Amino acid sequence: VVLNNEDVEPLEFPNPAETSSAEPRARGARSSRAAPHVSGGMVEAVRMSSGAGAPIKMAPKAGSGEVSAAIFPAAGVVLGAGSMFFTVLSHMAKGLQPPVPTISMTAFSPGTVAQFVFTGCLVVSAVFLFFTALLVRKAFDQKGFLAGVSFYAGLLSATGMAVTGVVPLQPDIMEILALPRHLRRMNMQSMVHSYAANVFFLAALLHVVVTTALLYFRRQGMWGATPADVKLLNSTISPRSMQLKVISCALSIMFIMSPLLLFMYPKIIGGSRVTMVALNQYGAVASLLTFFGTLTLDLLGTAILISPRSGKLKGE
């Protein structure tokens, strides 16, 4: 991961076969954009020119070139939003019941286009958001207990999203809802789906809250931030992006912690109004997607450099 701005300078790593040479390589010249450089199958690493902070090294899959890290949150947001819009609008256009459904109520029928889009988009979106959590931690050089909480909550939320997509509601859920309230029962499939959805929402909320707090206070030199941290965060995260994070964080808390959303399907089975639960769910998803959308703006200046040899992500 390379931060492409004037505050970085490349460090080259020699091929192990060339380490016998006594003459060290010269450090590359500083420029407005850190150009990718390949040496011995490893990509270059950069650190703040002040010398503070650890370098971020990456030697990903085979190939050569540079990929913007912003692609990961952007793709996650587009696929997540696309899944919601396609399935919900298709349901409404067909005049199906309920007229204002929860997202999962639009994609439970096996073999339908809606279920294919729902499952495919959620799983792929989860993969992109999984890597987004990793990139954010590396690009913003976040360390410490709270940074770890944010990171692992992001991974857990992505996992919950994937399971929610892979395990839909039971195929006869609408017939179950048509029964008298005391006869309605969810099977194990719907229970797994419901709990996975709650894991996604709660873990995503924790990730959003902790990440927003860390970035907000560390941009101001608080919470153990070094001068290098402050410089990095203020050059990477714009004031408008930070404002959107705070707003989306507040809305996420309001919608996700609402009694209407948590354990939504047991509530619907028990007689809660589907429309109110669905609208609350739309608000929660929109708030989370807005937050992840701001990460797209933050990572526009971060690149993933590809080396000719396969390798793995390394960070000190």
C-alpha cells in the first residue's frame, strides 16, 4: 500500500540474490506521486518522510501495475446498494406482498433471479468490505486496542453479510406469515439467516463507531496520536469526509439500535408491522453504505502495487 502524496518517499528492497553487493541502493527521489517500483519481486514500501510510523509492504498476486485501493470500498458499496435496489424494486414492481418488504423477503425463493442477485452481490460485497477493513488499518497506520476492535469488527460484519446472503429465509416464509400468529414458526434456516443479519448489523455498527471515533480524535492529535499520525490523517481524510462519517455513524446508531431492527424476523413472525421494520432496515443499510462510501474518498490517494511474483501482505 503506497500513499501517493508529497509526504512519502520510496524505499527499495533488493533481490535476495543481490544482497552480497556491498553498495546499497540509492533512495529514490521524492515526487508528487510515488511511482511503483519492483525489485526482486517485492514492491516498494513507503513511510512518512518524518521517519515516524512503520512502512507498509505489499507483494500481492502475480502481475504488474498499480490498483487504487478505493476500488475495494467502492465496489462493496455499489454491490450492496445494487442488491437492495434490484430485489426490493423488483418485488414492488410485481405487486407482491408485503408491499414494503424487508430486503430478505424479496429474495427467498430458490432459483429466482432475485435470489441469485441477492446472494451473489452480498457475498462479493462482503469480500470487498473484508479487504477494506484491512486496507483502512494499513493506510491510516492504526495501532492499539481500539484499532484492533475496529478491524476485527469489520471482518466479523463482512462474514455476517456473506452468511446472510448464502443462507436466505425459508422458502415458505410468506405462507408462515399468513398463518395465525400463534402458529407461526421459523425453521433453522430462517433462524441462521436472522442471527447472521444481526451479527452483520451489530459488528458493522461497532466498526463504524470505533473507526469514526479513532479518526476524529486522532486527526486532532488526541488518543495517543503522534505528529506523524496527525499529518497523515489530515492529509488523507478531508473535513467533508469526516463530517459524513460522523453523520452516518449517528444515523447508524439510531437505526440499528432501534427495537424495530434487531432480531427483526422473530418480531415480524410475532406480529410486528413489516413496513416499519423494512423502512428501519433501509435506513440502517443506507447509513452503513454512506460510511463505507466515505472510505472510497479517503483511499483515492492510496495505491496497491502489484509485483511480478506472488507474495503476501506484510506490515510491521
